[in-house]
Amino acid sequence: MIYKDFYAGKNDDNRRLDKVLRIFIKDIPLSSIYKFIRKGLIKVNDKKTTQEYRVNEGDKISVAEFIISSQEEKAENNSDNKKSTDNSETLDTRTYKSTNTELPPIVFENEHIIIFNKPVNLSVHGSGNKKTPSLEEIYKNHYFQQTRLNDSLSFSPGPLHRIDRMTSGLIAFSKSIDGARWFSQAVKNHLIQKKYLALLSGRLTEKCEWIDYIDSQTDSEAKDIKTTKGNGFHTVKISSSPDNLDNSNFKEAVSTVTPVAFGKYKNQDITLAEIHIKTGRHHQIRSQCAHHSFPLLFDTAYTKSLPQKEHFFLHAHTLIIPQNNPIGLPEKIEAPLPEEFIQFLSKTCDIKSFDI
């Protein structure tokens, strides 16, 4: 029997063998992987093992050549079938296919984490739109062009928190399994704080803390609860009181809103505000601002009484991170405002400096 050898990298360490195999030979059904392991067609360090085996960095994983060949043949057939029905380009994140799409500006990078200053109108997660790939697709393509596959058989980088397509600013991606685990847990435990700059309709004259309750279900789970806009877009349902809510999926949403500067747009008062979100609910800033009568300027999804423009102005400008964290992140990471945001402020607000 002829085998092809692969070597586990540090990001495969302590992962179950079947989980590792499921990712790097992903076109083989899991039931077949179990069978191949039992029959010794997949071995570790030249020995038969079990699917529960915990992989160590440096382990040699030997896979019968016919298994790899069948996967490559299947992938090639799938590619041919797609070409016959779809003339658009595709992005395969585990191949070394080139793309002309550039990464956004990088504001921080080490061996564990990379943080981008995302522009407006770029989706973070895979959208399925082959003409406009998401940042996740762009970065994975870049990552696998720059990194040998055998550096990790199972690790794939990905976004570690959410930011909407029309929101600009900081978004973190994992570069290691340690980075992914620590950052994700820190976000879940609210140890990483996020601050945004937003342009609001109206004149907010004092610092406020808003405590509301937002439906936490996903769009696919809660279409009967959320208000549907055009093109399948869903706005969230929000309430100021936890009493008498008709659904248990409402979760507390807490934001501190601080006015920074004031101005006018078409004779309408506007406020530049810093918004510190202490929870991370879907559409938290947009829904809370509208709910408290200070909707984002130009956010027509949550109010109909605003001037029309291509997009609202909302920028994730600061991440505050616990000191002495184990993955080497600084205590504060900031992203400069987009030029369009700066130009709009310079024409409308009484702001003296954009070094906020």
C-alpha cells in the first residue's frame, strides 16, 4: 500500500484525529474516515490508531494514496461541473488560486491575530457572491497562498467577532488556534471592549447609558419576530422593558453614548457620538439609536424620516483589551476614520480635530 504523508503543525496540536482529517480531506464522508482509520488506511507515526487520538505537533499522518487521489478527482469533477453552469470566478480558500482582490489596511498583526480596518460595503463573512468576495474569503485566499498547507492540516483563519457590511473599522481574524480560542472567549466574557464613532440624527446633549432588550435569534430562526425589509433584510425587535416580552430570546443590550461634536446637515441637527457597547447584540447600535430617537444619519432601515444617502456613518474605532493577555495584544488598538467620514464631518460639524 502506498501512503502519502502529512505532518501536523502547532495549530493541529491536541485536536482529535477525525476532526483534523475532516478538514483537510473534507470531500471524504466522516463515516468513510472512521472506516479508513479502523482498517489502517490512515495511520499516525506508522501505527494504527483510533479516531479519538489526540494529534501532537510533528505527528506524521499517513493517508493511503487512493484516498487522496479520489478526493482530488472529486474536486476536479466538481470544478468542471461548476464551469459548465457558471461562468463567474470562484474562490477556493484551501487552494493557491490567485486573486487581484487586496486586503484592507492592517492595523495590527502578530502570530496569533491580524486586525484590519475594514472599509464600508465589504461583507466580513462568506456571502456566496462570487463577484464581490467577502473579507473572510479574501483573507483565507491570501493566507493559504502565503502559508504552506502542512504548517497546519486543520486550521483555517476566520473572523472572531461581527461587524456589518456597511460599518467600517476594526475586525479581528485568527492566525492560530490559540489566538482564536483566547479572543473568542474574551469577547464572549465581555473582556474586550468596543467603541464606535457614529453620526446621529438630532442633537444629543449629554452622555447617556441605554439599557434595552433585543431579540437575539438569527434571521433564519426568527423571521416571525423580526421586521423584514426589502431584499431579505431583517431589522431587530427592541424593547426598553424586560416585562411582558412575548419571546424569551430577548437579551439585554447596554450602550454608553457620549456626544463629541455637533453640526447641521440640510438644516437638521446632527451629533457625532462615541458609542461604547458593553454587549454585542445584532444591530445593537442601529436599533438602540433609533429606539431612543437619535437614529444613525441616513440609516433608512430603522427610520423613514431621514435624508437619503448611499450609507450611514458608523465606524468601529477602538478595541480595549485586557492587560498581559497570553497572545501578545496591546491594551488599545485604534483605526483611523475613513476619508469619506472625515470629509463629511469637516463640512458639517464643529469639530477641530479628527484624532479622536
